[in-house]
Amino acid sequence: MPLPLVIPPVAYTLVKIGAAAAAGAALAARGRHGPERIDVQSENALDRLPPGVDVRLDRANGRVDTDVRVARAVRFGPGGPGFAFEIAGIGRLRLRRLKARG
């Protein structure tokens, strides 16, 4: 009579993690090669945003439009190395009531 194969719980967890890592590596290897496509119109729209946060509420159409642009520079010590970052985004939330079915 053959003996049942007993896998300790730690080994089972390692197999699951290894399978997930292998799947992630396979997907990363299939990624795009070459330069990334950049939508110039979208980039220009984000560059035209004024600094700060703006929220507009359009009750008649049930819309809320927002745009955000924040730019900061951080330096480590006076005259030391640093980096600059910019966050820009345009968003829209549209809500509308649906009639009941029936």
C-alpha cells in the first residue's frame, strides 16, 4: 500500500508564493519593448492646469469635475542633492439616478 504524500504547510505556502512569482516574471517578460507611447494631447492638457486643486460642481448635469496640479522640490541639506516631483490629474465623477425597473 503506497504511503500518502504529506506536504508540510510551510512547503505548500512556498509553492504558492513561487507559482505567483513565476507568473509575475512571465508577465513582466511579455511586457512592451521599445519606447512607451505618449499621448501628446493629454500631456499638453496636464501642463496647462493651474497649480492647486479645483473642484467644480454642475448640479444640472449631475457632474463633479476636478483638476489637481501640485509641484514640489525636496532637497537634502542646503545645496545638497534633491529631487522634484509633479502630480497632475483631471477627474470626473458623473452620477445619475436610474428609474426603477418594472
